Amino acid sequence: MNNGAAHVSKPGMKILAATLFLTALSGCWNDESVGAYGAANRIWVLSELDGAPFVQRATLTFPDSGTIAGKAPCNSYSGAMTAPYPWFEAKNLAVTRMACPDLAAESQFLSALSDMNLSEVAGNILILSTDSGREMVFKASE
């Protein structure tokens, strides 16, 4: 007697179960950026830019998969960050437009952040760098 339900063979059930499992598991792999490799859930404070101390306060966070945000010396910013680790690529930066005395430092920070293309997380240190030797060293705030 057929009650209208579709009949699926045992091999078909195994394939269906494997497909569902892999589909569910792929949701865990959405973020391959530096955020997923130790940088998420922290506020990173810039301590050095190109080997010199950075005395103004500038922060970097990874609030959600594929995004960055923070506070430059004057303004807040946010953007996209989807490059797979260890690569880094800050894209589509949106910055608020408040005036302040540290606009030169802000410009320096945002320009450097946009140039970075490599990342490394080592405990409470995050290093962003370029192939040409530029470097930003961040420390996790406590």
C-alpha cells in the first residue's frame, strides 16, 4: 500500500544524509579571514606603525564574519575583510567625518590599513604587513 510517501533506497539515504551533513558543516567554514584565526572577539590597539610608536589611539576589531571596524584617532570606521588567512585586505572602508586635531594621524592610520595585505596572530599580538616592508603592530587590549 502506497500512502504517497516517496521511497528512498538505503544508498540514496546515505547520499542524502552525507549531503545534508556537508551542507551544515560548510556553514562553519564561512569565515577564513584573520578573524577566524585568533583575532575575533578582541579589541586590537595599534602600538607601532612602520617601526615607530603610534601615540594616538587607533583600534581594529573583527565584529562579524567578513567585516572589520574600529576607531581611528578621530573617527569610527568599518569595512569588509574577506581575504583568507594569512592574507589581509580592508575593502570598502566607511569612515565618519568628525574634525579633530589628529586628522593627520588618522589619515596615516587609514592609509596604512588599506595598504596591508598579510596578517599574523601570535597570542595578544596582531601584525599586519605588506610585501614592501610596511608593518602595523597591534596589541589586544586587556
